[in-house]
Amino acid sequence: MSHSPQTIDQYLAALRDAFGTADRALQQDALSDAEEYLRGELALAPGQDEATVLARIVESYGAPEEVAAAYRQTEATVQRALEPRRAPSPTGDGAGSGEPRPAGGMFAVLKDPHAYGAVFYMLLSLVTGIFYFTWTITGATLSFGLLILIIGIPFLLLFLASVRVLALVEGRVVEGLLGVRMPRRPAYEPALPFVERIRAMLVDGRTWTAILYMLLLMPLGIVYSVVAVIGVFFPLALMLAPFAALFGDIFISEGVRVSFGPWYSSDGASADLLALVLMPVIGAALLVGFMHLARGIGRLHGALAKALLVRL
């Protein structure tokens, strides 16, 4: 490198520049690791010049360009191991084009674990959304309401810290189910006096974007869960219609009868074969279409989560 950083802040800025357009979550992890390590080593050399100590540390830790390259290489190796098999390219050279995905055309979604993860996340988001919303509203109300008392300050700190923890947990859920890279460790928090720590959290935009995310997840969770329930059970009902037709009308109790629809003849004795064939086909097509929709929703939600929960 043409100019060696003289302070830890300069080193971190150079490391950020070295990553360029790399994934923001990857950058946050790398910068947090670097800052924690560098400041820890600097604390072990009290009284020494920061530039001198930093130059010695960099010899073993690596220059910003070397560290960024190592993180990118490791990330690429992990992603190749976790991602589904790439679809063959139209030119036949074996290289995939576009986003990695399983081969198989429109039915490839049925082999994509992230599609099933998106369906599960859509159902789960109703529960997590209600919890996040309740926690945020209750915590914010109590924290700011108690600020007139001494107990309000530590309560506010605990609430803001809990928001950071919940944001990290949500990020792990998003990455595990939706396949969107999220931070895998908490961001570095410098050792600050009590009041200064609260101030740092309040002026950190990531605190407020995380709170916004938690408030948004409840209405989104309601929509996601409704779409998921309809998208799964309605196609399955159509696919299972022939089996229901075998039983005709079912008498639950005296005077109470459940009919399985209009695919019976006028005397109710035989099924309309055309309808019985079409319904499973339509159901299967709707199910495949819903899986594509779920995967798309998962990608969009992952982008929202990254925008609001990643610091960089």
C-alpha cells in the first residue's frame, strides 16, 4: 500500500475502501473483527505511540488490502459450498449465468431450499412480528417515560441493547431461511462511559432503522402469513380433490352433510372425470407459482432486512 495508516480509524477506512462493492454484511463483520482486534492489541501497549503499535500489529494481522482479499475469498468458498447447483449456461461452457439456482426450469423452485425457507419465514413472521412490535412499543414507552427518574437511564440502555441483540437474531433467521447474507456477529461496541454509551446508541442510525424494521414486521407478517396459508392450502385442496371425490357426500351427523363440489353427476353417483383431472393439474400449477412468489418475497424481504439491519 502506498500510505500506511497511522491510526486505527485510518486503517478501518482503508479496509472499507479495499472491500469496494463487496456485500455490506460481510464488510460489517470484517470491520468489527478488525476493530476489536486492533483496539484490543492497542490496549495492551499503554503509553506507546498508536502509529508505532499499529504498524507492528499490521505485520501479523495484514494490510487492509490483504485482509479484504482474505475475507472475500473465504466468503466465496462458503457461498459455493452452500448455494444450490448452478444452471448450465446457454453457451454450454458449464458456467452459470445470472443468480445461482438449481437446474430444471420453472420446476427448479421445488428443489430450492430457500423457497421452502421463505414459506416457513412467511408463516413465522406473524409470530416474530407480533413479538418485535410488542417489545419495541413497550420498551420505548417505558424507557422514555421513566427518563424523568434515575431508573430510566439504565432501563433505556437495556432496551437499546436488546434491540441490537434482536436485530442480530433476526439477521441470523433471515440468512438461515432466506439465504440473504446478514451479519454473523455483533458490531464492535467501544468501551464507553455509561452516559456516553447511551448517547452513541441514540445517534447511531442503525438503532432507529432496527426499531423501524421491528415495527414493520408485524404488518408485513400479517400479509405474509395470509399469503402463505392461501398459497399452500388452496392448491393442496385442489390436488387432493380426486381423493375427496371418492367419498362423495359425507354425513357428519343427522341432517348435516358436506359435499365435495360440482364434479358429480346429477344423480351424485359418479364423478366428472374431466374436472377431477383438471383440478390436480391446476393445483400443482398454482403451487409451483406460489413457490416462485414465496422465493421472490423472500428475496425482497432479505433486501429490506439488509437495508435496515446492516450498519454500513
